[in-house]
Amino acid sequence: MRRCGAPRVRGQPPIISLVVHSFSLARRCNGCSAATFAGAVFILSLFLASRAPGQAPASSDPDGSTTGRILLVLPFDNRSSQPGLEWIREAAAELLSRRFASAGFEPMSREDRLYALDHLGLPEGFQPSRASALRLAQTLDADSIVVGSFQTDGTTIEAEARVVDVPHLRMSAPVTARGQMRDLIDVFDSLAWKLTREMDPSFNVAEVTFVAAGKGLRLDAFEQYIRGITEPDQAERLRHLQQAVKLSPDFGSAWMALGREDYSGQQYEQAAEAFAKVGRNNPDALEAGFYRGLSLVFSGNYAPAEEAFSGVARILPLAEVLNNEGVAISRQGHDGRAQFRAAVAADPNAADYHFNLAVSLKRQGETSQALAEIAQCLKLRPNDSEALGLQVAWKGPTTPTDSQTNVDPLERIVRTFDAVAFRQAALMMDQMEASRLAALSPHDRAMKLNSQAKEYLDRGLLLESERLYQSAVAADGMLAEAHAGLAEVRERTGDAAGSRKEAQAALALQPSADAYLVLARLDFEANHLDDAGTEAGEALRLDPQSRSALEIKRQIESKAGQKQ
């Protein structure tokens, strides 16, 4: 059993539903025939041929290597003898998993770990020995385990971790990071960078980029979030999570956890509001959209529910998403047949999708087709009493009897979001995309990686962006755009010297407005206004319509006027 990490957010064309269905069938039969597998691969190859530029593989290296990427990060051992700091155990696993995912690995989720512990009959707070940790990793089919501990005197904290190579039963030397308690997130981000280098010595993203990835997260909000997802009492979970989002209103993971709590408590309006706050860069964004749609349906807000499901379906057209979109459409008195047909096509072995299509067809006066669909529903689920009743009623006389007068049932809603099939397909697609990249010429590969990196940079994902820019430079060191991109990443992480070096390297290869703008901003911050003005002028010469160049030019002139 391989349970991959959270689904990545990226645009997918409708053909992905065929991919998902192929993998769904394989899961249901505990494997697949050679023909089924070959068909899935063929569909995948068609899909990859149609992928839009800029959709980066997040789990594979550009050379096609994907081995050793599945990680299990266990909660750290608390060696400080301070029970009030137990939350740091789970915080360590959460922070490391986030950074490993951004670095291109596939860390198991906390839910995966809890599932495996339950499968093995072990309690949630179990602190495993090396032997039991290996057993846990093997249950999850992980390639590596990260185990560690921390200790603190209340002012400073030191964390230590090792990587266990599961297939070869080898343990790495200890890796440590230390700092002030108030900088706990930075400490574990630094530890994540060192562990990444331990697992992949060729990894060349800067440590400062790892640390910058966590700069927008308040420590007090993060503590409340961790307490909120680990507290056994629901009222306490809600209290901590509400405090987390109050302290950090943009904390998507806390909003996601709060939405789940409100949803499970049937507080659907509050749940919809919470799920709406989960940003698109969050790994739970698609699941949040799905449950927001459900919350809106259950609170009677069908039009925004349709919009929520439609937004998910454009990226991840799983059968349950398409089905629920059809339900939201039907509840508004509109025709949902197209969505129900798509759901049936995506998963023809689900009885409820045939039932819903039958009800929708009958409502539109297509009785013969409705009967065919209800028959298929009963073939898959012979004891479905509601479907049996409909079949009898619809086959009855043209003039309805009293018992047949109001036979117009509601379509059935799918209440759970299972993206495991998609995650399996996504992993294989990443492998195939990496192979396709490896087959390109070095220059073409660099151009493709550069385009993907720029998309991440525009979304503010610095770690992911630098990783791909570095891969682009490795493929073709003469690509000026990649050096200019790295210069902007370095600028955003606060590495002025590194940023200047990359911008100058870019300009030595080919003049560009982007590289000149980086230098202009750096010189402006350093109060070198003459140099900044010259560089801004060069940027405008190359791109007269650049708003960024015009803005920095205005700032330079304003500051120069103030000095005079």
C-alpha cells in the first residue's frame, strides 16, 4: 500500500478523469491486469502530451529519478522533561513534512501515519523504537523515515534528527539545528534543509530559502494550530483552531482544520466560511473546495455550491466532484444530466451515479434511458429499495396511481472526498513528465523548467521556485532567464549579495528588464540612488511598458527629491 502525500494543486484537462478511473479500478481489484495497466499508461501518455506548459512535476527530479522520495516523518521525542512542550513533537513532523514536500519529496501525511498506527494496533501518541518505526514505514511503503528529538531550556532549542534508509536498513549520522525558542520555526526549517541535503547531496537550494518559506507563519498561531489538530476534546480543538486563525488570518492549514471541525459538527455555514479561507497554494485547497461545496449544499446555498464544485472539477474532475456539481445544479431546478453522465463515465461501477443519472433523465422525460440507468444501478446494487421502487413506478401505467403520483426523488450526494486515486495517478504522471523532460535537449529542458519556476515564483512559492530554477541552470547554465529568476528569489529571501551576483550573471549573458530591476531595487534599498536610477532606466529602455520599472523610477525620483 503506497499512500502518497497531499494532492498538489495544478490545472488538469478533463482526460485526467479517465486516468483516475483506471487507477480506481486497479485499487478495487488489488492490482490490475497487464491490459488495464497498459491502458492507463496510454491514457497518461495522451494526457502528458496535452499538458499546458508550466505544470511542474513536484515529486520527480528532472533526470527522471523518483526513487527514495517517499518519506515518513515521525513526531520528535521530547527530551526536555517539560510536558507543556509536547506540542513541539507534532510541530516538528508538520514543519519538516511541509519543507520536504516543497523540496520535491513525497512525505506521508499525519492522517497516513495515524492510519498505519491504527492498522498496527498502536496508540496515536506511540513513540516507536527503531524496529517498530521500520515496521510502520514498511506498512506505508515508505522509502525513508525521519526520526528525531528536541530539548530546550526554555530559551533555546536544539533539534536532532536521523534518516533511516528503509530498504537498506541504514541510519544516517545525526543532523542538528539550534536557535532561540522564539525562532522555533526557523530552527526546524534549517534542520529540514540539512536533512534534505543528507538524502540528496546534489540538492542545491539555499538554506536561506528554506527558512524564508516559514517567515510568514507566526509561532503562536502555529502552536495553536498544532494543539488544535492533536487535542482529543472537540471543544478544545475548536478553541485552539479559532485562536490560530485569529492570530494569523491567512493561515490556510488552520482554516482547513477549523472547517473540518465545523463540518463534522454540522455547523455548515461556519464550515463553508472556513473552507473558503484556504488559499490555492495550500495542499488541501481542492479538498477544501469539495467540502465547501458540501457545506453549502447542506445549508441550502445551491448556486455557490455549484460554483465550488465546478472550481474543483476544473482541476480535479473526480466522479464524486462531478456528481455533486450535478446535484447542486439539479437542486436549483436546472438540468444536471451532463455532470451525471460525466460522473458515470469517470466511475461506471458506482451505483449512485447511475441512480442520479436515471432520476435526472426521467425528470427530463427520457423514460427509456432512465430505466436503463436504474437497471444498471440495480445490477451493481440489487438490494437498493429506492431504486427498485422507482423501477416499478416508471414501468407502471401511463396514468399514475396514487402511489406513483409524486415519484421524483432527490439525487444522491457523495459525502467523502477520496483523492487517493488521483494522488497515485499524479505520482505516475510526475514520473512520466520527468522522463519526458530528460528526453529534451538541455536548452529545451532548461526553458521548460524556467517556465515552471516562474509560475511558482509568481505564486510566492520561493522554495519550489528556486528548486526548478536551479534545475534549469544545471541543464543550461547559459540561460539568462534562469539566472534572473534566481536573482529575484535571492532578493525575496533577503540574500542581497547572492541576488546581485545572479542578476549580474544574467546580464552578462543577455540584458533583460527583470535583471536590471533586481539591481535597481537592491541599489535603491542600499541608498545608491544614481546606480538605481541608471538600472531602472535600462529596464525601461528594454521594456517601456513595465509597471515595475516605472514604479521604482518614481520611488527613486521621490527619494532623491527628499534628499535635496
